[in-house]
Amino acid sequence: MSIYDKLGVKRVINAWGTMTIIGGSIMPREVVEAWVEASKSHVNMDELHKRAGKIIAEITGAEAGLVTSGAAGAMVLMAAACIAGNDLEKMTKLPHSEGMANEIIIPRHMSRGYAQSFLVGGAKFVLVGDDEGNFTVQQIEDAITDKTIAIAILLRTTLKGLQTLKEIIAVGKNHGIPVIVDAAAELPPIENLTRLIAWGTDLVAFSGGKDIMGPQNTGILCGRKDLIESAFAQSCPHHGVARPMKVSKEALVACITAFRRYASLDHAAFVQRRKEQVKYWMETLANIPHVKVERVFPDPEKGEYFAQGWPRARVVLDEEAIGLTAEEVAQALKDRNPAIYVGTRTGMKSGGVKGAIVLNPHCLQEGEEVIVADKLREILRA
């Protein structure tokens, strides 16, 4: 029995992606071994954090780095660092930032969900644009006042998004305002690991538990030395707004082991493996009545989002003929043991493709593509 069987909780076969709700990624053996080894000794946490920060800086090209409690923890520290700087009195007051410069300019459609972590660090939002994602760089520049401490972007990797970020960075440099970026799920492409810093972004956060395949509760924060020092001063083992967001010695060592490993991987080989798995799905599911299987790979030149794992297989159902909706098929897969999680894309949210299930090989373990195909075929044929 697995540990989850003993706990009475179903395991999940992940054909969805690096989603927090199902545990992010699976740590490779060497990362797990690093975790176990780190658990066998005490260590000075300041020394360990500083050494890890140097490794992050070496890999990303940033001035400094810090292992955080997830990308969300990094976002809390981004805000706190931009507000307090090296002012100890301000640090002791956060997240209560009344009377301080504390405003972060952020596009309105990015200000919900993940962005709430900035508010935890003591920031107040100044919103630009509309709920549909329409904003201009000029609107951001016009919103800058003497209370502005940062411009925040929750990055989605499209060519337009990257170009807009470069323009925002230029505005930030012109006004002496830090540009801070949540790029939690924006790996791959591996280029994001270095280019955001190279372009002049002041702080960038990546998840440690997605494509990097470290512990899910870790993150990578990198950027300007003075801001990283402020972030570290306000995080555990020190006393500050992020004291509750502790990173254990085991998680820290595992994260930095995973990060080093990630930087050295043959990423083209991973893409090739995913291509083979998608090809298997296309061949195996090809002859099911009322089902069409398509290989999905984004085209950046068409403005499509191209971060995270690709290719994927899109299974388009004739829902009326089958008698099941895509959501009902996805739920039937979840109801099995082990549960199988897939993506569902319906209506205009998937570019007009109605009744689609998306199979993502990004997080599959060896042989699981066969289980996914078998169970999906069984449900559709029934």
C-alpha cells in the first residue's frame, strides 16, 4: 500500500499539469535524497540561505537570490522589500503601512487571486486598465506618484506580453520605480529563467514546485541585491512580515538541489518525450466514434501563450452523440482510483473549441499515458 492508501486518500495520475491543487510536480530521486540527507543534521539557517542565494544568482544572472515559501511567499516579500527597503522601523510595522509609500501599480485583470500576496506584504493597489486585460504602458506611467513603490506584472508568456514587460521595465527605470514580476508557472521556456533579469526586472519569482520539480512549498526569488537583502531580513528565521512563511532546512536544500538540476537538464529531450506521449494518445484514441484528437502546440507568432509544458493532446467530443459533456467525462476520470485529472476547455475559453478535454503529459510518471488512454477509451466507448 502507498502512504496515500494508508491515509485513505486517492492517488492522482496527473494529465493536467503542475497544478497546486494536485500537488505541483513530483520530486526526482536526487531531490528527495537531498531532502532526507538535510534532515539528518542541524545547520545555521542564515548561512544556508545565503549560500542558496548565491547559487540562485549564479544560475539566473541576478545580483542575489532567496529561497522562499512558494512563489506566493516571494510575492509577499517583494511588496515588503519595496515598501521597507533597509528601514528597520518600517519592517517592524508591516503589513500595516499607513503613512508610508505603499502603492503598487498593477493591471486591473491581474489584481485578483495570486496578486493578493502583494497585499499581505503591506501594499495597496493602484489599478489600471479593465477587467478584460486591456491596459497601456502609458496608463501605468501616468499612475506613478510619490507613493508608488513598485509596478507589478503577473507574467503570461506571449510575445506581446514579453514585449510589454520590456516597455514597462523601461518606464520603471526612467522613474526609479522597481518592476516586480510573478513568473511562478512561466517555466519552461528555460529562457525565462535569465532573460527577465537580463532585461532589468528588479525582482522575479518562480515556483520551486512546478517545472523546477522541487518541494511544492518553495519558491525562487531573484533580483536586486538591496531588495533581496530586505526580503531576507523580513523572512524566517528573522522577525518580519514573512516570519510565518518558514522554509525548512530540508525544503531549502531540496529546492536548491532541484534548481541546480533544472539548470543542467536537456530540456529538448523532455519535449521529445512529451511528443512521443501525445503521439501515443493520438494513435490510441483515433478510432473512437464521435471523437477527434488533435496535437496542440502553441505558435508564438500568432500571439499564443507558450509557457509550461507542450505539446498536449486535445480530445474534442461530439457531446450530443456521445451523451456526455467534456466535464462529465473529466469527472468520471476523477472518480476512479487512482483518480485521473485532465484539463477541460469548453466554449470560447479554448479558442472556440467546444467539448474538449486536454491531456497534458508534463507531469506523467512512466507508463501513465497508457493508463490515461485506457480509462478514457473505456468511458467514451461505454
